[in-house]
Amino acid sequence: MKRRVVVTGLGAVTPIGNTVEEFWNNIKKGTVGIGEITKFDTTDYKVKIAAEVKDFVAKERMDFKSAKRMEPFSQYAVAAAKEAYEDAGLDISKEDPYRAGVIIGSGIGSLQEVEKDYEKILTKGPSKVNPLMVPLMISNMAAGNVSIQLGFKGKCTNVVTACATGTNCIGDGLRAIQYGDADIIAAGGTESCICPTGVAGFTSLTALTTSDDPLRASIPFDKDRSGFVLGEGAGVVILEELEHAKKRGAKIYAEVTGYGATGDAYHITSPAEDGSGAAKAMELAMEEGGIQPSQVDYINAHGTSTHHNDLFETRAIKLALGDAAKDVVVNSTKSMIGHLLGAAGGVEFIVCVKSIQDGFIHQTMGTREADEECDLNYAIGAPVEKDVNYVLTNSLGFGGHNATLLLKKYEG
């Protein structure tokens, strides 16, 4: 018997808010967090804009000594995880720490630390490299630092599946609790790579838009879309076994009832053109949750604003939901916060939870006229207010990784 899993805590650091409350309020207002890059001089770069985290002061969210031993991707993860832990009302001293785990991933880790230390090798020699270079850089350190900060001693891993990272991490957290490996998991994703190497690399791949208009740069499903906007941040949630949550009187935000993960086996950057891989992930999530496509109220799409993703994901939704696809509301949070890469799935999961709570599906901001072949209801022009009982959230990563989670309104 699989155990039931619920969401009891939420934490976020994003381009439009460094707490869940601030983030969600700005989502409801339709705030776009995209602007000129301030982290480095973009004079020689085609891409001038990104969705940066703003006014984040690490030592205000954790002790100064710990913050100094973390790169931003780890700092964001720790801040989000601490918020989720406090939101859940947890006290690890009253728990078996080996039944509380961490599954938080980063697609990249710290490119900034690589840049800094490679510069030292070139200018001062290899002996001048920071002794902490490796633990600052490697992507598993977000999970490691969260484990240390929260005192969670159970399963501690990080899934790395590029832009599907956050969703796969939450999916693995779901499985760990369902099958008895843990009672509590802090799960999600984090990323911070708005730096010369990150921007240059994605630009050379022709993945980023060169638009300089923040309000018309990340425009998922729009006929004029031209690439994604690089973002950063973290989204971490507390997943908990239902009876464990009820026993300690926790507030329950939503239930996670399905998870699908597939590989396209097709191309290193493009999704499968017929959408079959992403469709299968959605089908598996619905199958596990025991629902029909007609019961899905809302899909938080991967929706990157690249030509291939938006077209092929639209095909995937139609393939998975059939006739019901025309009735479901689809949107993309990336229209407001850009693409957070490994953090995207974690932050977008939080949007889904809040949408269930408030009966509010945000507008796909900036998108004006959908592409002819993108013919679903993308919440263009205005948000949608309706009862939200079942939500699918999709993440698709370079390498052909597809991940979908199914959330439902908690009914006891």
C-alpha cells in the first residue's frame, strides 16, 4: 500500500519576491520580474536582460559564517527550505531525524565559482585556487547545506535533470514517503547562473531571446516568441506522510497523488516533436492519481517561450488529454519570472498549491496572440478565477527529461 503524501510547508526565493507571501502577491498582481542584467557588464553580449533575484541578503536568512561558505544557489535553497520548515511548524527535536530527508537539486551548481577560480589559475597560478572551490561549486551542496541547516539526517540526494530538476526532486520525495523511506522530505530545486558563462552559453545555443523589452521577452505560446529569459531562485516544499502530518496537527495545503517521468530518447535539446514523451509523463501522473483527463482543471506548463518547447508541449497536452484539452486552463509562470532552470519545477509547484488554495489561475503575462498551432486556453489577457481541484505541472529538460506531478485539493 502506497502511503498518502501531502504538502505542509512552502518556501520560495524568486525574481518577484523572496518569500512565498511576497511572491504569490506579485503573481496575483501580474508583476514581471525581468529587467536589465546587473550582475556583470553585458556590453559585449547579445542578451541584456534576465530575471534576477532582488534584495536578497543571505546573512538575514542564515548565520553569516554559513552564508560565506555557500554560493548563491545554495543560499537560495537554504532560505527557501527554512521558510518551508517554519511554515510547516516542524520541530526536528521532536522528530526522528533519520525519517526526515532532503531531495533538492540544481541543474548547474555554481558557474560563478568556476569562473572566479579559473581566472585565478590564469593570473596567479593553480596554488591560489580557493580551497573551498569544489564544495562551493558542486550541485549537491544545496541539498547538503539544507540538511545541515535543518538537521534532517534521512535520505539526502539531488536529482539533476536540467530544467526538470525541481519536479523530479519533488517526485522522488513523493516516492520516498509513499514507500516508507521517510516521513518528511524537503524537496525542490534551486539555481543561480546569471553570469558571463551562463548567459554566453545559452546565447550561443540560441536558446535565449535577444528582446530588450522586459514585458515582451518571456511570452510563452505567443506567435512572436523568440527564446527564454534566464531566471534564478529556489522553490522548496515540505512533503509529509498524511497520518504523520495529521498526528502533529499540521495545516495541509494540498495532496500529491501522481507522478510521471519519461525520457524522449530523441534529441539533446529539442523535445520530441509529437509531444509523446511529455504526454506519457502526464498520462502516468493521471493514471497514478486515478483520474480522467476531464477532471484536470489547470496545467502549469513548462512554457519556456522557445518555439520548439511551446509547440511540442501543446501537442503533448492534446495527446495526453484528448478532447478535454480544449477545456483545461494552461498557463506559464515563466512569463513573469523567466526560466529558473533547475528551480523552475519547485517554484511552479508552489504556484499550483496556491492556485488550489485561492481558486486563482494567473494570466500568462506578456503573451498577446497565441501561435496558430498553439491553440489551447493559455489564460491570455486576464487571470482565471475558478475552483481548482486537480492540477498538472510539467517540466521538460535538455536531454529529453519529462516530469509531471498531479496535485489535488486536500479533502481529508
